Amino acid sequence: MPLPTAVTATTTDRALRAHLAAATLLACGLGCALPGLGAAVRHCHPAAGVTPPMLMLLTAMFIGGFEVRAAELGRVLLRPGLLLSGLGVALLLRMVVLLGAERAAGCWPDQREALWLVVGLSLTATMPVAGAAQTWGAKAQADGPLGVGLVLATTLASPLTVPLGLVLAEGPESGGPRQVLDSLAQADSTCGFMALWVTAPCLAGLAARRLTRGLAGGRARAAALPWLRLTGLANALGLTFLNAAGVFGEIGRRPEPRLVGLALLAGSVVCALPFLTGWLTACRARTGQSRTATLTLASGMNNTSAAAALAGSQFSGHPAVLLPIFFYGMAQQLLAACLPRLLLPVRRTTPATCADVPTLSPRPDFTHA
């Protein structure tokens, strides 16, 4: 039986990415149908203080760093102004939207329930730009180097930006959620989690790509890259399965329709508004279609896998924190799937005429020599 080749991995990877929205929904459906399996995987500990979602997050960040090409980084560093403006859009606008959601939570009858949802949204909004923004950006003909720069810059800065974002997201009222946000922002464990499980594996992936450049004339890296990309995609779908299983397992044990409805509404709104705000900001700045797509995706797409892993380590079994993270992740995948159709210009085809048919010149034309 012949062994699978890199061509097979590339073909499978492209097929999955072409139907990424359907694959994501399928992973969620399996999580809903098999919550027991998901719980068994989530609660096993391969090492002390380490869970499978944390290991899967580490794998995702390493592969994301390995996929980054030095040429793309070089091109984006030549435009520091555009990169900094994109960082401002990606980080600040989400904080503004989150503060608005926190004020709106004051209208909910159960203040404690609503503010715990804000804790989950705060963890999500402070996370770096998701690597999936590159996948969806390719379909929307986005600016690839700018997208790489935004993902990498927010990821490397996350040990500082996540605690800062949690401070900005603190509610005006005293009580449980504010105390939790304050303790998370000041705790070394939050910074250490982002540095160890997000930033460090990304840097390791960058270093591994650099070190493997000279092995066998670069053929070893070229052969491994398709398999790493396919592994990264399967890893992302596996994380979606585990998150869905964890959320729906909690809902099955303690059904609270009102809480689920509020989490669905809050996660969807807090996800949709940064998409819209980023798109309006880019359009007003007249950045062009490719950069508009990049800034829109960077504004709306967060690394929800990192948010779920951090929430799982800090708030294990608390559905009010995990629910908005899950619904935010689903909403951003669906919105990103619709984005290429909204951003790409419509190509109008016109019927061919006789003037479109090339004809042979009767004699050589030297006028444009």
C-alpha cells in the first residue's frame, strides 16, 4: 500500500479549507452529540496542570509560526504606519465595543449572571488576532503580508496586551466579576499562560522554519509544510469539537435557556460590531479592497482557542464564562465565511463581439518597436 504523499496532504487541506464553514459546523454538531467523549478528553491530564486543549493550543501556535515566511514579514515591516494603524483597529475597537456591551449588561435583571458573561467576553476580546483570519483572508483576496504582521504582532504582544485589556474591561460595579478581572489582570499566571502557551510556541515555530531552511536544500521543509498545515486545520477543528462538547455538556446538566439566549446574543453582537467597525474604518481611510478585507478580519477575529483554554484553567465548569466564548467563535467563523462575497467586487461578463477576436496584421507593424 503506497504511503500518502505531500500532494495528498495538500489536496485534503485545500478541500477542507474550501468548505471550512461546513467543517466547523460539523465539528460543533459532533460536540453536541458526543459531550461525554469531549468531557473525557478535556478532563484528562497528560501532565500536572496540563490539559489536552492547552496542548492543542500550543500545537496551533507552533504551526502558525512555522507557516510564516520571512519575505512576508519583510514586506509588512516596510509599511510600519499601516501595521500600527491595523493594530490600533484590532485592539482598541474591540475594547470600545466590549465596554458598550458591559453597559448594556446593566439592563439584565440578574446582574451577577450578566457580568459573569462579560468576564467571558472580556477574555475573548483581549486575545490576539486569530490565525484563521489568514485562511478567510485568502478567499477575500486580502493583503497577505499585512495579515501575517497583524497576527504575529498581536500574538507576540499578548502577554502584555491581555492583562491590559482585562484592566480596561473592568466593570464599574464591585463584585465577583470585577474582582476576577482585576485578579486575572494582576496575576502572573495570566501573563505566564500567554507567554508559555501562545507566544513561546509561535516563536519556536518561527525558529524551526529558519533552522530547517538549509536541510536537504529546503526539501525537508517543503515536504513537511503540507502535513503541518493539514495537522493545524485538524487541530483547530478538534478544539471546536472540545469546546462545543464542554459547553453543551454543561447545558445538558444544568439547562438555563435564558442564560444560553443571553450568551448567544452577547457573543454574536460583540463579534459582529468589531467586524462592522473595522470595515467602516478601513473604507473611510480608503485603504483599498485587499487591505480593507485584512483590517475587517483582524478587527473581528480573535483567538478563541486561547480564550477557551485560559477560561478552562481559571473557571472550569462555569458555563456563564465559557458560553459567550463559544458563541463568539461560532459567530466569527460564520461572518468570516460571508465576508468574501461582500468584499469581492462583482465581475460582470459581456458577450464577445467581433472586435474581441484577434486578427492577423497584413504586414509587420514597426511603430511600437
